[in-house]
Amino acid sequence: MNIVILGAGQVGSSLAELLAQESNDVTVVDLDRLNLQRLQDRLDIRTVIGHASHPDILAQARLEDADMLVAATQDDETNILACHIAHSMYKTGKKIARVRSSSYLEHPELFDSKDNINAIPIDVLISPESLVTDYILQLINYPGSLQVIDFAEGKVRLVAVRAYAEGLLVGKKICSLSQYLPQNIKTRIVALYRRNKVVMPTGDTIIKAGDEVFFLAKTEHISIIVNELRRSKAKPSRKIMIGGGGNIGFSLAQALEGNHQVKVIDRNLEQAREIAESLEHTIVIHGDVSDKDLLLEENIDEIDLFISVTNNDEANIISGMLAKKLGVRRVISLVNKQSYVELIQRNSIDVAISADSITTSHLLRYTRKGDTVKVATLRKGAAEAMEVIAHGSENTSEIIGKKVGEIQWPSDITVGCIIREDEVIIAHRSLEILAEDHIILFLSNSENSAEIAQLFSPEEKRSWFS
């Protein structure tokens, strides 16, 4: 696939790296010569220096040959205009724009060409702030989880959780887990990470304390399984403090204040006043989220969950570590520098999340061949989970009409479950794949995604059978 990416910031660079590894033709446009040089030094891509919405620069980027445009600069208007030019001049097939301002997002009719022939020609709007807000809300819904990902429109979720020594399922073989769960609870453990190394599970694999366990289950069964892997039942977070009142902090407070006791700390006095006027039940405090005395004054030791989402990584890290030291049960920090994420998550911060990783993960589904419904990157992009539709018939597909155990899947892949209409079926070797099934897969090596796309493409029949 030929893809032009506008913007060599965190999102653009992360996406370029992932796409280049999958043998796509990638061109990146940016004004910053140094950023582009760094990318070109380590990736097999083209780069163009210039303003991302100027027609002559887009021509240099060979947009006329592109299958897709991803406008991911820091400026909404630049992204919107670039997509408009791509449509007018080149009729580019897929146009994706990163848009952050709520002024645009609150008027989706501006971009809906189905109802408005004069709509701005953008196929997909990406809002990093909205994606991060939704991601954090999922973590709040499942106390103790490290990552929560929806599949099949919320019917199934993939959850990562750390196993603790006192957990009921620790020390048990995977094949015996059903004996320790209620009869109606079905789950599929798709991977274990032990000391940062993947363990592809078999029935004889034993769950050990400290393992990072990835499992799939129906949405309504998640909480029960999480609790069985932990020391004790994870308590819901009632009292929540949010550090930072920007787009993410405000959206979180707005979503949470109806059912939680919420406090927001923001160092910008004008912004703090605007938040206080807009929210009915949230306490808004003007001050520095890293100020120990302020946190003590606000009874930080009574807080169940501290979320630091300022636009400064260092402030988020320091305030998160400080909150944990002062008695907060759980801490979530927004940290975009990948070099920080794993380092701090192994110390006092429970969950470190990256807006750029979440955004890049969301974008991947649009760059994949075949009928990929959703892709989620895991473990800093090393692993993936994906939802793929089995289109075609037994005559045109190498998987339809075959049992899961008969298919010679690419290495390091676990078939998690199948969604057939409204039914969720946990995968097993004798389960037959039918046309239009949605299959949830776990890939411990994301480089296998191209082989999966080929396997699910009816027109590209290959010998994948054992």
C-alpha cells in the first residue's frame, strides 16, 4: 500500500515505523528537517520537507499515486485542508485526519458526505483526546486491569491483568481453570508475559505470580476473572483525583462526576475557572499537581485513583509517583515518551499510557489489507490483537468450512474466539469457521499481520493446511 503521512511528530513517526515494517511504501511530510532525517536514518521511507497542506509539497510527496493520506500534524486546519486538496486534486481513496478541537468534533455533519454532498471530504476523523479518555474509562470500569480492549462492538473484551500470588488461578494449569470459575464463565487465555518474554499458552501452561495475563471473555464475565487472578476483589474507585484540566482531564471529569467523587487540579487559573463553571459536581482546584503540600491539603491519602493527564510527561510522572507515595491505591499516568513507559510502570505508577500509541493502534485497522475490523497494539507494538471477518465461501476461502485445528496458522498466533451473529464462541481445535464469522486473534509477533491478511483474503488462496 502507498501511504502518505503528514506530520513527523509522535503519532506520524510511530505510524511510519509500523507501516514501514509491513512493506508499505511510506512517505512522510514535515517542516522539521531533523525529525525527518532521524526517521530516514532508521526506516526505508521517503521524506519531503515542507508545509503539509501546500499543493506543491503534496505533489512532491506523490500524492497522486497514494492509496491513503494520513494527516497527523499538530494543526487541525492543516490536516483538514490537506484532505480537501487530496480529494479535489487527486481523488485520494482514503483520507484520515487527526482533529483535536471539540469545535469540529461537536459537528460531525461537517464531515458526513452521506447526508451532505458539500461535506468536508474526510473519511475518518481521529481525536487522540477522545481515544485516551475512552481508554482510561475502560481501565476505571475494571479495577486492577492493565489494558482493556473492546471487540465485536463490545460483546467481547481482551483484558491484561497481573496475576498475584494469592489469586485463586495462580499455580493452576490453564486446562483446569474452568474448575475454579463459575460454570457459565468461559474464557480463553491468549498469552502470558513472564519477565517481559511471551509464553504462548497451552493446556499444560501454569499461571505464575507476576505473570501479565491476556485473556478474552464476554464483557459481563471480565470482572469475575480479573478478581480470581488478583489477591482479592478489586475495589471500585469512588474518589478520583485528576491532574490536568485540558481536553482529556475535562472529558474524564465530565464522564465520571455523576457516579464518582471527582477533584480536578489545574495550574492555569483561567482554565480552572472554565472547568468549574462547566461541571456541576466536580471540585476544581487551582494549583500545581506536583505540589506535595497541596495534595496533602486535599486529603490525597483518601483518594482511590489518581490520574495525571497534563500535557507534560515529567509532571505526570512526578505527580503520579508522589500520589502513590502519599497513599493513593492506584495511579494512571499519561506518558508519551516510550522510553519512560516501561521504566515507570515497573515502579510506583500502576498504568502508564501513551496517547500516541493509542492513536496509532486505532489507525492501523485502516492500513491493513483484507477485512480487518479492528487492530490493537500491545506491549509497545510488539504484539497485536485483531478482529478479522471470514468473507467468501468454501470454494474461495482457505479457512471457511475448516476447523481451527486444521489450519496451519502463522507462528506465534492464538485464536481467541469467534463471534457468530450475537453468539460468542470461545475457540477450540474442533470449532469450524463459517462465512461471516468474526475471529479474534492474538499475535505475539506483529510482523505476522501481513500473513493473516493474506490468509483471510478469498482471492489469494494459499496452502495453509497441515
